[in-house]
Amino acid sequence: MSENIDRVNETEAAAQDVKHDGHKDKKKREPLFHITKRGQLPLIQAIGIRAAAIVLALIVGGIVSVFVTGKNPFDIYASIFDGAFGNGDRAWVTLQEIAVLLGISLAVTPAFRMRFWNTGAEGQVLIGCLATAACMFWVGGSVPEWLLIVIMLGASIIAGILWGVLPAFFKAFWGTNETLFTLMMNYVAIQLVESFLKIADKSGSNTVGPTILVHGWVPNLFGVQYLLNIVIVAALCVLMYIYLKKTKQGYEISVVGESENTARYVGINVKKVIIRTMAISGAICGLIGFLLVGATSHSIDADLVSGRGFTAIMVSWLAKFNPVIMVFTSFLLVFLDLGAGEMSSALGLNKSYGEILTGIILFFIIGCEFFVQYKINVNKNHKLFAKKGEKEVLE
Amino acid sequence: MFKKILSLVLVAAMIATLCAVFASCDTGSDELKGLSESPLPTPAVSSSVEIPDDFKIGFICLHDENSTYDNNFLKAVTAVKTALGLTDAQVIVKTNIDESNACYVAAKDLASQGCKIVFANSFGHEPFMLQAAAEFPEVEFCHATGTMAHTAGLDNFHNAFASIYQGRYLAGIAAGLKLNEMIEAGKITADQAVMGYVGAFTYAEVMSGFTSFYLGAKSVCPSVTMKVQYTGSWYDEALEQEAANALLAAGCVLISQHADSMGAPSACEVKGVPNVSYNGSTYDACPETFIVSSAINWAPYYTYIIESVINGTEIAADWCGGIKEGSVVLSGINLDVAAEGTVKAIEDAIAGFKAGTLQVFDVTKDNYITVNGEKLTSYMADVDTDDAFTPDTEAIKDGYFNESGDRSAPYFDILIDGIENLNTKY
């Protein structure tokens, strides 16, 4: 494949040469390099390119740090690592954050494989949080705790499905734009949460906290805080991999994503696939909302999901929609986020500097994907490489 | 070639105009009198306590130094750190910590880093601080502006505030004298002495603040009335600016605020309307309209908790610092805007507070605090926090409303005559 393109490019270059020969007075122009798409890159090479990008990112980040803050870059990187894994507690927090981000990323992935651009994961998770918190607030105390937890779980999943299916339904039947629809649903969810805050806590804080939501705390697994979330999301990750790669429904999703007409031609009910897939997305989002409120924070505020519904899009894309690779991409983003936050506190820098550094590192990591996908062919005939004598002749 | 010459000429012309503009700026400002000495300055931190090497204190802030509210806390951290000789490793500051589970995670992290004291500065941090306090009984958790310590039943959880209503009252005197000056100059009639107030929410903290500000003004300008516009946010520059402009449109001739951005002060500077500020001086940004600012100085409380922990003495569940402790401070007074005699009047009132002869919420004075034309004789306040806001404590004692006496955070939430809410949805 790539060889073919190469050849085409060469013939084009040759054709241009002929053209230029016609205007002898103008300088002869030849491109310094041209870009070709790579085929499948050997695994070692692909990893090599990415590793090089990370090393380069650390070097550039280090140089910028020295100039901007005057701190030792090794101290900065050490405190980033310390911030994410410094002691047992921090490692658990890091793992828990990875679980949440990975969970939301898994939720958006089936829709993305279907080319359904779900930008509403934020709202789908938040509405799950709200359903959970509402059950804790109104139902809590009047039913046994185990039953309350079951009700919370059911309510959050139904709420998530509702938030996911509504745009899918409109897309399937009337072709509405799902990106805008799902995005707008986020704001509806945020406003509903704001209303709940006003009803549940009249003291005027921006959050309904663990002193008010006292019922329905999901018990810790083996006495370890956060372990339950991690186990559930790990299981979800495996299931999602199997669902997408090994099942008929997973295959249908891929076909609809490639071409709706093909799907229709082979007898796939496209409308059904769209709605079913978004129901799955919404259900997982609702489940994550349940874990966030019921098992982790026991509190709710309008910013509880804090943009992770959007970060999940990046996680999913960076992993090319592969659930197993998403473990690494979500790890990377959480590690940088937590580490940079702790670094700025430990070294007395403004939190924004951590974000700048994270930005530099992400720039290289995302940028290197270009070099994994494409090859740069340097043109050896270019005059830059010509020897002195030849240069004069050329000119 | 012609083009080049033309552009050179144009550049030269532009530089010349710029120089002229800057030159004229420089000559215009030399008549300003500037700020007076503060009548209630921030006292220097002093402590005789010996800090052990293993001592650590952690601070949790809602925003960073770009917010006037948080900056006020951070300034006090620096002052105490320098005065007590604490090292960088002994003071850990976490900024931009939301009022969410993030606060619990941050508090736990500070405790496991070995902090003996964890301090958080925002109202919404409280439930998460309580949660962490229950898990780390050997660490002291101190929370500013909170209301739950005296009922939570935890020995290691404490609330703190300051009797900032006294500072607001002093700033109100400056506002009242400014109104008198405007009345005497014939700019407004006595009935037109209307002040505007930009508030964040309809909570006791805001209501207590604007009532004491109003009473300060009323103590010198009996005909004053006030309109209050709420924004529903502690920090929203555009909303605060809009609220200030709405108040000006409603006929207000002087503005004060209890919200954390520069919205209201800068709206006043644009319109040339006098402004009484909060949380620190806004003189640099608004030299032509700034009068005075009151603020809470947190350094005395920090010193108190550090000394208590090192000496092994108990920290009070509720601590409310006043003028005596140095917790209530004023900025310098802008002599170019404030009326004549302002410094003297404020100094007299400070002497009254110190001697105990002056009470802000004095319910016995005539034409001072009335509700529907009647003087207050009894008021049950909601001091013990509960969901239904049940009034539980008689607040009027010895002829005055005992603000912050039974709990550090303010609980004066009565709308008195002369103050009008323009909106109440928050």
C-alpha cells in the first residue's frame, strides 16, 4: 500500500520536474521532503517512536521549567511522580481516578466506533450522580441500607440510559445532530443538579456533602477504600473488549460505523443498533455516576464529573477505541494531572504551571502519533544535499 | 522607496503622540493626597513559641492568590510563616481545592504527610473536613466560616471567624460621612442618600455584614437607606459589575460589596461613584473612588492554633477574633475621596469598641435598629445547624444582638428597616 503511494508521489515529482524545465530562468524547485502514509508499523518501532516522544517531552519540559521557574527539573519530575505514587494513600487515589476516567472512556467507546459522536458523557455521568444522590436524600432511612443501594444503582443506570438514548432516538429517526444534542443534554443535567443543591442544602454551600447524604454508603471491599470501583471498572474493561471484538453486536457496531448503507444492505437494523449502543453507553455512565456518589465522594456538586466526560473522548481516541490500550492512556492523563497538581503544591508554584507542563508533555505524545502514521521521505536530490560543484551547475 | 519613507513618517508620528499622552498622564496626578495611615493596621505577628522540627501545618484554599478572598488567607500564611520561622517544608499550601470530595482527599493527604494542623478556608469545605477529622483524631482540623464544630461532637474539629461586623461598621462610618458631605455640597438631598450593596447570597454572613455597614453609615447620617442586589456567586466579575450598575441605575450614590472579584469596585471607578471595599484595599485599581476597606486578618488565628498544638493546650471549638486580637483590620483611608474628619470619627469608634461602650447591634438606641417600625426585643437565631433552620438560641442579650457570641460564624439574618432587597432569589 505505502509503496504504491510512494510511486505515485515519485511520478508526480517527475511530472513537476518536466514542468519546471520549461521555465529555465526560474530557479529549479524541488520539495525538500514529502510525506507518505505508513502501513502497519512493527510493534517495536511504534513503541520506539512513542518512547522517543516522551523523552523529548521531558527534555523540553525540563528546559522550559528551568527558564520559567528556576527550579531543578529533576526535582519537578520527582515531585510529579511523588504526587501520584508518593505513599500508599496517593497510589490508591491515583488508581481510583484512573478507574473513573477509564470507566467513562469505556462508556463512550462503543458509540465512537459507530461514528456516533457522543459529547454528552459528562451529563450522562452527572445525571447518574444526581439519581444516586436523590435516592440517598429522599429514600435513605426509610428502607434497609442494602435495598437503598440496589435502588440507587437501578435509578442511576436508568437515568444514564435516558440521557444517552434520548439523543440516539432523535438521531435514528430524524437524523438530528448527535454532537450538539448530547452536548446540550450536559447543561440540562447541570441545571438539574443546581436545583437539587438548592433543595437539599439550604445553608447555601455549593455542594451537598457527606453530612447530609448519610445513607446508602456502598461498603468498602475488603476494608479498602476505592477498591470496589477499581474492581468493577477492571471487569467492565474486559467485558467491553470482548463485546466489541468478539460478539455479533460488536461487529454490527463496526459495520454501522464504516458505512450505514453497507449495514442496511447486509440487513442490520441501523436504528436499533444506534439506540441500543447509546443505551449501553448511558448505562455505563450512570453506573460510574453511582460509584462516584455512592462509593467515593458521598457528595454531589455541579462540577463533580469535572470535565472527565470530555477527557474520556481523548482517552478513547488516543487508544484508537481499544479498551485495553485505554488503561494506559487513562493512566497517563491521570498521572500527569495528579502529579502536576501535587508538584505545584510541593514546590510552591502556581497550579497553572503544572498544567503548562502537562500541556507540553501531551503535545509531544499526541504529536508523535503523526510519525507513527506517516513517514517523512527526505528528497536526496534536493540542492541542500548537493555537493559544492554540483550546486553551481544547478544554479 | 516612497512607501518606506511614508511608513517611517507615520511611525515617528505615532511615537510622538504616545509620548505626549504619557507625558500628560504624568503631570496630572501630582495633586493626589493618597492613603492615610490605617486607623486599624494589621499588627505584626509575634510569638514566643519554639517550633519543633517535626511540626507541619497544611492549608487548603478554594482558589489561589488571584481571588481577593483567598489572597487574604495566603497573605496571613506568609506573615505567620516568616514570623515564626517555619521552613518551606513545614508549611504546605494546596490551592484550587474545590468544595467537593477533592477537599477530603486533600485533607487526608495533608494529614498523612504529617501535618499536625489542617486548615481549610471555604464554607463548603466543612462536611469534607469533618469526614477527614473523624478519620484522623490525632490531627487538628480548623475551618474558617463554618458552623458545625460546636455540635459535631469531634474534639479535633474547630471553626473560626472574626467579628468583621465591627470592621464593616467602621467602614460604614466613612460611607455615612461621605453622604453627609454630598448632602452639604447640595449634590443630593437627605432623602437621596441611598447606598447600594452588591451581595453574594442571602446568607447570614452577608446579611450581618451589610447590616453592620448600614448601621455604621446610619450612626452619622440618619436619613440613609440602602438597596441590596445579590449575584448568587462568590466570584463572578461580570455579574458583580452588572449588579453595581443596576444599583447605580436605581439611584444609589455610593456602593459597597461582599463578593470577591473586582467587578463592583471597577464599575464604580468607571462611573466615578465612591466605593467602600472589602478583603483588602482596591486603591491601586480605583484611586479616584476607593474610600476604605475592611478585612479579616487570619494571622492571629493561625498563631493561636499553632501555639495551642505545640503547647498541648486545647483549641476552642469556636474562635471569633475581634479588634483586640488584631483579627479585624482596616486599610488606609483615601484622603482624596473620603469626607473630612473620617479618620477621626473611625478612631473614636475604635476606642468605643475597645472600651466596650459601643455595640454595633445595639437594639436600645432610638432610630437605629427597627423591624416594621418596632425595636427588637427578642430574636431566636438558628445557631445549631440543622436542615430545617430551626431557631434555637435567644440572640438578644443585655440590650444588643450577640453576634458571633454563641458560634463564631455570623447568624444575624434580620432584614431591618431602611434596607431593601432588590432581588432575593439567592
